[in-house]
Amino acid sequence: MRTLTSKEAEQIAAKLEAEIKEGRGHARALIRWQGRIVASYGIRRGSRETSHDYVPKQIFLTFRETLDLARCPLTKEGYFEILRQRGKLA
């Protein structure tokens, strides 16, 4: 079964221009829309690759949509449009 990697979690943060807050053993990606935090998720750090399968729920996407966001078919604008359609944006 496919899992979401830390590299993909970092790619999503970069694409969404998320603010990264470093912590012990992990970082927190804060996603803003019009200056307001609308979603956030943790990026685990470590010597081994750990699953980041919790990210889709925290950014209000399906697993497939999250992979598309990491791999480029889904754009930043497309992400915010999905949030708007799901009632997550004002």
C-alpha cells in the first residue's frame, strides 16, 4: 500500500508556501489563506522514512488529492478552490 512520505509533505508545504515552524523532531507547516491559518500539519524528521498518512485529513483532502498536490497535477489555486467548495474558507 502507498504511503505519503516526508519528502511529499515538504513538497506540499513548498507548493502552498506554508510557514514552517521547526520543533524537536518535527516541523509544523502552517497554511495561510488571506493571512489566516486555514490548515496545518506536522512534518516528521528522523533517520528513517516515516508515514505521513495523517496529512490529508489535516489539510482537508482525500489521499489521492494530497498525492496530486505533492506531484503537481493539483495547483495551489486548485487546493484553495477545493477548500472553498468544502466550506473551509470564508
